[in-house]
Amino acid sequence: MILLGVEHVGSALIIVFMGHRCTVLHRMPQMIRHLTFWPKCPYGDHVRHFRTLIVMTSRPTDHPRIRRPRSSSRVRALMRTGWLPDQHGSWMMALLPFLVGATRGGWRPLHLLVLAAWMVAFMLFSAGSWWIRSPKRQRFAAATGTWAVSTVLLGGASVLCAPKLLSWAPIFAPLIAIALVQSLRRRQRSILARLSQVFASVFMCPVAVDISTAFRRTHWFPWQGGELWPQAWCAWAALAGVLVGSVLHVRCLIRERGNPTWIVASVIWHALTVVGTAWAAEAGQLHWLVPCAFALAFTRATFMPWKHQRTTIAVKYIGLAELVVMVAVGASLMVAP
């Protein structure tokens, strides 16, 4: 590839190679520059395929337009050492079910303690997964040890305050075990690993409702008895529907881009969630805002794969769309029917 010329246009750097005119964005935070071929090539028809290149370039740190903010570099450093999860969408997956359950059932002081224990356990799982599969375990040892001690302390305090929380252990244990085994096999991004993490998070919704009702149930097991359980399990099903749908949707846009099987599976799943939430709203277990929010999710699941096949949608916009859907569904589930 022969470099023919370089020119500046606004805040972009235009690089002209033999047969290609490429755009390099200055403000990308990493040293990796994505060069996208323009459809109009000034050198004739010898370039038939247009695709995206990833080129390593040196970055002058004294340039004001391309210097990364210090806060961003600190966050990335924390992610690289396991102190923070490296997947931004996982925060919403971890927080949303618990917030929905606590809001629907009513907040109590114990919710704050259990929420803190759940979040440090979430951090422990993220750091521990890296520690298990990384050849450089020393990098993640400090974060894993810190989050492990915090989980034991906060989890132990939660169990001492509410021993009936242990009744949820038979549900969470196999889900966490599946996720850890998949991580050990370096298949942490497989569908089985994703679904086990999703359902472990979703079960925090009935846990929060259980705390709200002060564990007033007819039996020790949480799925039997309780004054708010019909609505709690409908909210659980709705959260499972939107999070599983998010996994399928993002999979068909990124890892399985262009695969019609994943696109059809995503669209069918979102259609079923709209029908299911509409039935629950008709039965008086969910507010009618919930099926409206799921209709928004269905629209996103049908439009974005079609658009993605014609014009590449940046990953950040895919993430923003997921955030909008999660917030809409979560807010609608917090409204009493």
C-alpha cells in the first residue's frame, strides 16, 4: 500500500493511499485508528471491495485535539486490572432487576446492604473471571482479593440480618457455576455464559421483593406464597425477556453480523415478549406502559439489523440504543399496574 498524500479537512485527517481515500478520526481515545474506505475511488475500478482497516499509528500526546482525558485513562487502567468491569452494558444488567424489585415492593434499609453486597459480588465475578482465564494472573490478583473480602463481609452481614436470604442459594449457585466454568474454558462470551449471567441478575428482582415483604411467605422456598409474588414473577419474566433479547440483538449485530438465523431469532423473541407483556398487562399484573416499552424494543430489533447491513452502525450507538431500551423497560416496570 503506497502513501500518496495527506491533507486535513476540519477535525479529520484524510490519508490517500494507492486506490483508497481513508478517514482517520483524531478524537478516538485509543492508538488504533479505523480507516474506512470511501465508496467513490478516484483511481478507477481496480478496487472492488470496501472494508474497514485497523492501523496502528503513533499518537503525539502534545496535540490538544487527540490527547485523552486523564479521567478516561484512569478508568481504562482500572478496567485493565480488574477493578471495574470492561463491559459497560453489564452495569445496567446488574442494577436494573434489583432496582425494579425494590421499587415495586417498597424500599427498606436492608435493601441498601444487600445491594452493596450484590454489587461487590458482581465486581468479584468480573475480576475473578479475568483472573481465572488470564495468563497474567498477578495483574488481577489485587482486585480479585479485594472484591472477594468485600463480598464475604457484606454478604455475611446480609445473611446475619436476614437468614432467609440463604433460601435463594440453590437458584444462584448453578447459574454462577455455569458462568465460571465457561470463563475457565475461555468461552465467557458464549450464549450459555451470557444467559447464565442474565438470569443470575434477573433473580435479584424477586430477591428485592422478598426483602420488601419482610420474607412473609407460607414456605421457606421463595417461589411459594407471598402477597406480591404474582407481580414479582411477572416483572421477573419481563426483565428476563428484555435482557435475553438484548443478548440476541447485540449478538446478531456484532459477533453474528449478517447471520439470518440470529436476526430471525432476535425478532421472534422480541415479538413474543410484546405479546407476553400485553397479556400480563391485560391480566392486571403489569402496567400498560410495559408492552409499549417492549414495542420500542421490538422496533429496535427489526430496524437496526436492516440498517446495519447497509450502513455500519458504530458500537457506541448500539450501546446507546440498548441503554434507551433498558431505561424505558425499567421505568415502565416500576409503575404499579
